[in-house]
Amino acid sequence: MDLFEEVERIIDQGEICDSCMGQVFAERGHGLTNRERGTAWKTILAMENNNIIERKVDCWVCLGESYRFEEWADLAVMELGEIEFKTYKIGTRMSPLLDENAKLLRELVGVPIDSGESLKTEMNREVGKIVGDRMKKYFDADGPDIIILLNVPTRSVEIQVNPIFIYGRYKKLIRGIPQTKWPCRECKGRGTSIHGVCERCEGSGKQYEESVQELIDSVAIIQMEGESSTFHGAGREDIDAKMLGTGRPFVVEIKTPKKRSIDLQVLEENMNKNAFGKVEVELEGVVNRKMVAHIKELPASKTYEARIKFDRSVEKDMLKGALEMLDGAEIKQETPTRVVHRRADKTRIRKVYSARGELTSDLTANLEIHGEKGLYIKELVSGDSGRTNPNLTDLIGVEAVVETLDVISVVAEEGRFDVPEYILRRKDKEGLEE
Ligand SMILES: [Zn+2]
Ligand SMILES: [Zn+2]
């Protein structure tokens, strides 16, 4: 079928707007809008047949939707209100009726039903262009700050504000607080029981009054006017362990933030003020979502400081000899008795990279142990009734237990935690380059 024939058959189906006509030929002629394509055909036909072009038409295909792009853009700009963003993506929920009409047109004309372009694609592009130009924002298909959804059936615009991810390191200076919020064991986080307010948590719904997460993210939520947050740590320390030294990498995800162009230096200072004496943070920058998986998956070795206690008095040389045996050793560990009720019982092999230490009295010692990710230190010392081998207790011949255990460094074993392509903005840099 030649093009003229196709065009005439389109005209024969009823009144159609220039855009809907041009859409069928969207693959032809670069640098033209669909409307221009349609107008061109109508001009040619009017000249050939010497009749008058009907400027105002009641289009049976789009029912006038192709001429409402400006209106949609107005609606989007209004909905966006005070939301701060730099990049956006736009999507359209098309009405089933208009989809049907476009399909029907193509069937009647005798071209494949997916020929040319759909109104949906055209709307995304054209409305997107208007919004972008008007608000001076940038289209970003992969990681936009916001997504604008044009809902044709309801004639409304919905805005989805994507989370912002902030990457940093934290130190936990005190014992007794968990890394993340724990729901109350008694009321399962509801804060109430059948008797009214839950007695265990006094209505807070939390097992512990504070957590590293809350100390850090409450400040970020306020400053960025977010709705909630999720805390992603590169592993976690025990509740009764401090996290010292160089700190532990984390990403805090702030959901639905109204403010994005926050000053990270100020945010960091406010976090440290809020968590003073308990938690200390150092923020690195704003990152993309990929950083979350990266810090969670990257194997990280840890160095611990353990204060241990012996059952009987120990000589300097006994400890020294035992630590020399552990230094560089491969340890066979069955799942510790203390966690076996909630974790699979299996045997793992973990390396002790280094083991050092000295007696602080004839019954106590301080150890510094650097171990592979997943090495259980308490069991390495006690032996866990023979479930960990070799172990300090057996090597010395005197029962030893860990009294306090602190993490003094977390180091990525392969590659670094800082992945340049995941970092969108550094703390010390102002905004994205435009
Ligand atoms: Zn139309
Ligand atoms: Zn409770």
C-alpha cells in the first residue's frame, strides 16, 4: 500500500487530529513532531484535492487529548509545588478507551497495530519537555529524583518522590543500644496490649529506647522533610559491643524527602549534636541506590578488642603461646549455642588474620583480634563446649570468657567501600554540576 492510500484511508475513518494522523507515521521524517507530520499530509491532500483544511476537528481517536499537553504540564507543575528536585522522569497511565481507538484506527487502515508511535509515548516526551523547560529540570531515565505520573483516566497527576541515600560511617561509643529499631517483644511494636498501653515498652512499641538508626536518622528526616527512613549497615555489632576506631559504613535512606539540596556538613554536625556521647557519624556523600547492596554484600573483615577473664590465674607465656597458635589460624566453628535457636546449625571455616594481646592481671587480659567476616569472637575465646576449634580456652588449658567486646575497625576485604560511580555528591562539594 502506498503512503497516499494509507493517508486517505485514515481520513475516511472520520475526523482525526493532526497529531493522531502523524502518530501513525512517526518513523518517517526525522526532526518532526507528530502534529507536523499530520499537518503536512493534510496540507498535501488539501492542495491536491483543492479543498479547505478543517482546522478544528473533533478527533475520534484521542478525543482531544493530543491538544492537552500544556494542560497536563500545568497540572504537573502545580502538583510539584515545593518539592525540591533536579531530575525527573515522566510516565503516563493511558485510558483503555484511547488505547482501543488507536488500535482500531490502525486495524481499519490495515497497518500493524503497533505502527508509528503511541499517544502514551508522545505524552511522556512532549509533556516532559514542557515541564523540564518550564522548571529548568533534567530528564533522567535511570535514577530520577522524582517520577511524574500522568493519570489520564482520572485526569490527575501523581508525584512519586524517590528516596535519597546518604553514605557515611558511624561509631557507637556506648554499649546497650542496637543498630536498628527493634519492635517490642511483648506487643510486637504496637505499643498496646489487651490491657491498654503495653507495660514492657510503655507504649513506645520499641524493645530499646534508642538505636544507632534513630539517633542518626531522626535528624535527617527533619532536615530533609522526609516521611520515614531505612538504615542499611555494613553488618552490625552486638548490642553490648561498642563500634570504635574508623567506624562502620552505613547508608541511610530517607523516604519522600521534600528537600534534597541539604548541606551535608550541617547535617553531620546536627546528627553529632543529637547523638552526642552515644554515636558519632562522619558523612561521606549522597549516593545512589546501588551503594546499599554494595556495602551489604562486600565482605568486610573486623578487628575486635576483647577484654577477657580467666577461670584460674594465667602466666604471660601461656597467653603468648596460645595467641601465637591462633595468629593466622583457620577456625572451624559450628553455629554458636547462643544463636543456634535462630540460625541454621552449620560449620564454617573462618580465618584469624591476627591475634595479639597481653595480661592486665593474672586473671584478665586484653586481646586485639582481626578476623574474617563471620568469625565469632566470644566462641573463639571460650570454645563453646568444643564447637569452635581451635580456641583460646583449650590452647591455654584454662577456661576463658569474653567480658566486653568492641569492634575497632571494619575494612572491606575486596575493593573499597567508596565506589566513585555510586557517589553522586561528596560532602565537601556543592550540588551536582549543571
Ligand atoms: Zn487525535
Ligand atoms: Zn510493647
